[in-house]
Amino acid sequence: MTDTTINNVAGASAGGNKQTIHLKAPGTGLMDTWKAMGPGIAAAMTGIGASHIMHAPTAGAKYGYELLWVILAAYILKYCAFEFAHRYTMVKGESIINAYHRNGKWPLYFMIFQGFANTVGIAGRALGCAAMLWAAFPFMSLQLWAVTVLVGTVAILWAGSYKAVEGVCKVLILVFAGSCFIAFALQAPPPMEYLSRLLPTLPPIGAMMLFGAMFGYFPTTLEVAPMQSLWAVEKKAGMVKVKELRAEGHTVEMDKNYMKNSLILFKRDMNITYLISMLSGMIFLIVGAAVLNPLGLVPKGSEMGATIARIYTDTFGQWIFPIIISGGVAALFSTVFTYFDGQARITEECSVRLVKKWDTPRARKLIYRGMQVIWLIAGISIVYGLPEPIFVTQLASVMALVFSPVLYWLTIRAVKDNFTTDFERDLLPSKAMFALAWTGTISLVLITGYVMYMQFLN
């Protein structure tokens, strides 16, 4: 928390005495960094799920190291989308959806439509989580486990118990990721066998769907950028706190290093989690290639969880099976949670901007929960209509790729067009960052066109 010094100012307002509030610069030590972390971790949790546990091992099992470069490229190309969205909220003190809205109503309709389309992705993640559960507890069908995941997610969110569940999930994910790194250390081939695959090459024949899926879901889908902005608002980071206090009628003074240190903490939150997420994604693929590819095992259907667990049981022995299953369930379960919360927040924020009279606590709650009910019903329909975790998730990932250039463009415009004061212009991203952002947007357009042509028109 930011330290504050408060002085009463003569004169009362409707809400009480006006005050002069002095915001001290946050510390930048180790504990300060840990306390400030949140939006970056939440964004990483959406990635260390379907992409890492489903796409990466599948790519390694089917094609060895040939698609390894895709993970590195996706992280580099998409970096600015997440950085800019978080930066916008830090500097402007508001959700980036406000900036999207300044381009007209169509971005709001676009994000609501994307929320409905993302039902496929939520169902795929639930099926993936169910496959991990089924590997350990086959007394229920894959579909019934998936329904349990979906219903349990909504129940926990509505009960307000997510914080406790999130804490357990984080511990299990850390154990899971640690096991992955150890398995890599024990099973990894000579570095030149996979490092040479970091240079871009055309995807193998038959890999087009997976190729597009990996660009869609690594490091995560781009709708997580506005989610990350909303989480930063909840964290009251940077100018969010200042804007809130000023709206209450207070006079706010900031230490000269208030924004500098706040941005340092935000960058650490993002960069640390981003790097860990990238390395773990690459390691999942490498270990999958080293263990599953020689055996000819490819994760699919209800056997997905058991097949992925082979990566670890072949390395450590059967004793690690419950640890890996628990970690995999936690990673995928937390992803379902995060999307159910974050995507519903986006729908809520877009809806109240389109219909002003809905901007009340009661209406917001109805929109938030109503969207979750729609996903629940539609998700159950997909689970029973197409119970193939890998295929459903790949389909959702390609859809995410198609949507991504529009969201990237909106995010660039948000920062470029709305940092108008001298204070804000001093906090603009560098020219190199803008160049990388435009490169990422154009690249995603070209990749989307290539995938669509090769998959459906060639």
C-alpha cells in the first residue's frame, strides 16, 4: 500500500471535510515488489493453463522441436499489448475500456461478441481440466467432470471464496512448474538440438491448426490485456488512487518519485511473470518432445491427462503422478476461474457504457452473473456435443488469433491518442516499443491470413 499523509482543509463538502492528501512514493524493495504483484500474476495464470499444458506438449509430441520458435515469437510480438494496457491504467487512472470507447461504440460490441465467442475457449479449458481429473478419478465421465468444473467455478465466484481457492491454486501451480523445470533438467537433450529451432520456419504439413492455436493462446489471449487493466484498477495502482481521491474532492500531492516507483513495480510485476511464463511454455514443449515424441504418444481425448502425466512419471516414477495431476488441475482450473471473472468484467464494463441506466451496482451484478450463467449453459452444451479437449481448445485458440489484431490496434491507439498532458506524454512508451507494437499487430494480421488460407482455402 502507498503511504499517505492527510491534512484536514477548512471547509466541508457533502461527503465531509476536504483534505490534502500526500501520497508517498512506494518502495521498490523485494517485499514492496511482492506486495505490488497482482495483475501480472493474474494474466500469467490465464496463460499457464491451456497453452502450456495442452498446446505445448501436443506440439512437442507430434512435431518435436519444430514449433518451439512459435512460443518465443508469440511472447515477443504480443508483449506490448499487455504492457500498454497496464501502462494506460497506471498513467490515466482508469480502465483502458474507456479509451476503446472513444473510438465509437463498435469496440464495445466487439468485446461483448468476443465474450460470447469465448464460450468455446472456456469449454475447452474445462474439458482439459476434466481430462486431468479423469486421469486420477475415472469413476465419473469426462463430460461430468467438465460440468463439475464449470458449475464449481460459478459457485465459488458467487460465494466470494475465490481468494482462498486462488491461494491453493498458486501453490499447486508452483509445484507443477517446479516439477516441469526439474523434468527438463533431467530429460532435456543437448541444447543445440532445440536452440537451433528458435529461428522461424514454416510449420510442418498438418500442423496449421496447432500453429494458429499457439499464436492465439501464447502467452495468453489478447482480451487479457483489458482484463489486466481492470485488475490494475481493482489494485488501485498508480494514478487510479489519485483519481479516486480527487473525485472525492480531496487535494492530492504526490512525491516526485510516486509515478516513477509505481511504474517500476508494474514493470517488475509484468516482466517477471512474463519471463517465467515464457520459459515454462518452452520447457513444456521441449520435455514433451523429449519424452512423448519418441514413444509416439500424442495427448488427445479423455486420455490427455494421463498422456501428459507420462512426461513426469517416466522421469520421476509413479509417485509423482498425484502431484502432477493436482498441479495440472490447479493450472487449468485457475484459468477457467480467471476467464469467468475477467471476461464477465469486460462484458459488464462494455454494457454499462452502451446503456447508461445500467450503471448501478444491482445492474452491474446482474450483467456480471448473467454472462457467467450464459457461459455455463453454453459450455455444458459444448462439453457434451464435442468432448475433445485438444480439438476444442485449438479451435478456440484460432478464434482468439483472429480477434487479436483488432484488440492490439485498439490498445496502441489507447496509449497513443490519450496521453495528452505533459505529465502523460513523459510516460509514453519509447519509439522502439511503439515500433514493436506495430510489428506485433501487423505480424498477427499476416499470421491470421496465412493460417486461414492454408487451413480453409488451400
